[in-house]
Amino acid sequence: MRVNCDRVIYLGNEGWGQGRLGASRHKTLTNSSCRSLEGLEAFSCLEELILDNNLLTNDLQLPRLPHLHTLTINKNQISFTRCLLDHLAEVLPFLKYLSLLGNKACPNELVSLDNDESDYQRYRYFILHKLTNLKFLDARKVTRKERVEAVTRGAFMKIVKPKDDTVRRQPRDQITPASQQYTPLPQANRDPSNHRGILAKCHYIYRGRHSEGNRFIRDDQL
């Protein structure tokens, strides 16, 4: 642990320290395999909290920190943001800067090459819709255009993709051949000698009005 005036830095598995440091305003807990934030309620004066490179997941719980303006949770195991954002909006009313880079919930190319700029932009709109006081998100300043878009359409910008375990490739030995997938004709064969006819009465009466040939017959040929 390193203490520098009002700044406390924890490295490794040192925990949250003693109560005498509860007045600290800046706290860093990185590379500690942290899964829980239990004990953080003792630091009610925090203004900056760095939680990078840990094992925090979607269900992380923060105490109410009314003075906290900076929160970074980079490179953790957060894959879904809706519940997390609702929680942050409730307990961090003064939050201005948030960074989720390196998590699955942040769809940029650092996480997967399948993500593109449009995915990341929709993610930003959704975050700004939930956390309206943010001035910086990840490594980019929030623009006025983004804020307007977040108000009008941010609620519908959540990116939904199928989970890895729901999309499974069918084993090769269980794949049905294409020739057996469709049966457009009846499978039962009928004997060609067994004719089937239908007897019906024709209701159409020909009157010659629609005969095109009558136009070429002159009266002296009748």
C-alpha cells in the first residue's frame, strides 16, 4: 500500500486498508483479483476510484459515494451494463467520468475485432441515456450531439447479440443431407394403370362473341 497525502494506492491483495484512511479522496485498487467492494463504505469522502484489472462482474455493488466524480473499471469481467448503470445512477449522483474499456460490455475493438465504430457509438448513447451527468466516457469527451441523441434515442440503443452458448454448431454426423430436407412430391407411388377420372358439367356457353376470326370473314363469304 502506498499513501500520499489524500491518495491511497493498493497493489495486489492488500484489501481496503484500515479505517484511519477513511478520509482519503483518491483510491486505486488494481491487479488485486478483487471480486467484491465490501468495506468501501468506510471511504465516504472518495472523489476518484480506480478499479482496473480486477475480477468485478455485473453484480458489483458500490456504497453511496456522493462526492465521487471519477470511476474507472477497465479490464474487468463486466458483460452487461443495464443493471450496473441503474445502480451507478443511484449511488453516484455526482459521477462525471466513467471508463469501462476492456470489458465485454464496452463493444470496441479492444474487446473484439467483430465490433465496429457504430457498435461503440450506440453503446455511448445508451450509457449517456442512463448517466446524464457524464462529461467523459472511456477515453472520449461527451459531445453536445451525443447528449441530444442520448435523450431522444438512447433508450433504444442497447446492443443485443446472441450469447456464445446459445449459438452452437450442429455436429457433422447429425446434419441432415439436403436431399432429405424437402419432400415436394408425395412419397406414395400410384399404379399408372389405375386411372382416376372426374365427371362434371360445363357451365360455360360459347356464343361466338369473343371469336377473333370473325373479323376477317366478309358477308359474301357466308
